[in-house]
Amino acid sequence: MTAKHIALTVALGLGATMAQADESWMSDMGRLIYQSEENGAAIFSFTNVDAYPAELIIPGLAGNYDNRGVHEAYWIGQGAGTCPAFMARPGGQSTTNWGRALISFDRPAFPTGFTLTLGDCFGPMSYAIRADLP
């Protein structure tokens, strides 16, 4: 590998990391932040409609900054939940406060807003959070 190829590889890697760190949105519930990537999933932190901190796990979105659309996801929150089974949160703690989610980006590339539709446990997605650029 030439020095030119190494420099390009490093620059591309830094660009992806910087895009992730710069991504945040505002909603009526507060700030949503692209927190990290793990096992191919993007993890956003946010405050759920129950006012508890939560994580949104979006499988397949890690590293995707230019070709976004509609993605199935799930959320895991803190606080008391009503789900009939426990789900492990990032970091290993288990909770019964979780559910399905659908994130719909307005445009394929950052910067763009999105609508996050959520449901409890395996139930229907019945509430939404609108997230726009700050």
C-alpha cells in the first residue's frame, strides 16, 4: 500500500468518525445524539416519551452517512417497563422498558432530520418523535 493509499484510508476513517460525533438533533423530548456504533448498529441516545433516558439501536446503520432512508430499529429505556420479557441494554443491564422503532430520515445524507416512530414491547408503533437539526 502506498503512502497516498494510507493517507486516503486514514482520511476516510476520520471523516466517518467525525460525522458520527457531529450528529445530533433536537426534539420536543430534548436532544438525540448519534452516540456510538456496535456490531454494525448505530446507537442513538435520547429521552423517550416516558421521560426516561433510552438508547435507539439501528441495525445496519453504522458507517452509513450517505444512503439513509427508513430503518427498522428498537429502543431500550431506563425505568420501569411493562414488557413481558427482559432485554439487555448496551452495557449489560436488563430492563422491561423496550420496544420496536422505525426511523425515517428526510434525506439520504447527513445533515437531515428524521421522524422516529415507537411502540412498546412488541405492540404497534403508536407514538412519534420528530427530530430536526439544532
